[in-house]
Amino acid sequence: MAVATEGLTIDQLAQRAGITTRNVRAYQERGLLPPPRKVGRTGYYDDGHLGRLRMICGLLERGYSLAAIADLLGAWERGGDVGELLGLERALGRPWSEETPVHLSATELVAMFPVDAKALQRAIALGIVELESGGVKVPSMRMLRAGAELVRIGVPIHAVLDQAEALRAEADRIAERFVSLVLEHVWVPFVEAGMPAERLSNITELIERLRAIAGETVMPALAQAMERQIGLVAQKTVSSIPLGR
């Protein structure tokens, strides 16, 4: 989901980054995270802040101390191309989906996707919809429409949600494989080399390209898998039809 026009509050930023607000404040106090844009008494963060947090968390997971991370980022801000560093941070923080969230009233949701209370709770837990005043926010209408179409052709709604839950787990595993591949062979060598300035633009370009690479790899694999599964079902169906004498 894209960052809203005004930006993210500290609570929203922490949730998106998968850390606590306490950590966000700690990184900001250490100078690792630039201050937010102030509107009145509220601070708003953007994709660059989110990308910086993801970079910090990734370095921490690789065993770097906060002091070492501060030195790396400080060196860039003193002598590197800060514009390129900001470009990397925005690439890390930019949403992977190009879909714009859609707001539906409760009546519109039920007309499209007839949910009972239990199904609605599951849909919220799976991130398919998000409750808000007067209705719901739908991060991906494509996902919601696909589920609604399955219900329309006769698949029970809880069976659809079972598959959505399983699909989410499978998607997490696929995403983890892609990210691990890039971490091991591209990002870790880049960091261990001291994040050399001449390679930064290439790293940013690769992260942007990874969006297309993931889709270009997964979709053909899914299409081939569907063909294999449909072929197996067709064989079983034909073999079970009794032949006339």
C-alpha cells in the first residue's frame, strides 16, 4: 500500500517496518533516521524513511552494530552522493504493488463479497480488508475480486479464505527465496565492501528490477503448474468415464 499523501505517522512507520516505535525513536535519536516532516505537532515519515529503516534492520540482522551502521551512513552523507543514497532508500521503501487502495462501505462489501462475521474477521487477519470508519479499506481489489468470483461460481467462502491463507504462506516462502538470493549474492558483498559509491546506482537499479523479475519468474511457473494439475485432473476424469459396450 502506497504511503498516504501526508505520509506515515510513527506508529504506521513502525508497523510497516516490522519494528517498535521505541526503536524508531532510538534510531532517530542516534542520528540514523532523519527527522520527520512536521505538520502541527505530528511528524510524518515517507518512503525514504521506511527504506532507511529496512536498510538498518537488514544490516543489524547481518551482525552490524548501530555504531558501524552510523559510520557507514555518515560516510555516505559526508562524502558520497547523498542523492544516490536517497534513491536506494526510496527503492527499498517503495510499495511493491501498484494498486491503489479502495474504500468500500459495508453495503458495497457485502454486495460484492458476502461475508459473515467470522469470515470478515479472517479477511481482516489475512490483510484482504482493513476496517475503518463506515466500511473497509481494500489494499488489493484484484485479490478481493478473485475471491468474490470463486464464491460466485460455488466455492464456499471459508474454503476461499483457507486458500487465501495457504497462498499467503506460499507467497511468503517464494518472496523469502528471492530476497535471500539477492541478499547473499548482491547485498552482503556490497555492504562488506563498505558500500562503495560506484556500485550504489547498480544496487538501486537491481532492487527496482527485482519487482519485474519476480513476476516474470513466478507467473510462467504458475502457468506451467496449472497446466500440469489440469492435465492430471483431466486424465483421472477421462479414465473414470465408463466406456460403452
